[in-house]
Amino acid sequence: GEPRPSFPKIQKANQDSEKPAGEWNEANIFVKDGVITVYINGVYQNTGTNKVKEGYIGLQSEGKEVQFRNVTITPW
């Protein structure tokens, strides 16, 4: 397989809007023309850019157990 790309860390635009452990969070991630905009629980958090136009979508945990539900992908 191909090597995993490195990901830059982008500072959040607003204070942490995640719910306490054990509660569900809603992430809305919009990607268009290489611009990635992230909202957590309805609060804008950051915007990034990437030239990659195709590949895998990864869901990850920050070192703890995590569950995902209702994951949808909607084309523009």
C-alpha cells in the first residue's frame, strides 16, 4: 500500500464545542474545490485546504474507543 500522508494541525476558530464523553457529537465536514470546512455540533471550528481530489475517507480515534453512526456522504 501507499504510505499514509501526514496531516497538518489547524487551530480551532472557536472554543471546543464537543460534548462530554459518552454523548454523541455531530460533525459536518464540507469539501469543495480543495477547501475543507468543519463544524462540530453546529459551531464553526476551522477551514483547511488540500489539493488531493480522490482517495479514501478515514475516520479515526484520538487513542480512545470511538463509535460512529449515521455517516453520510452527499455530493455537491
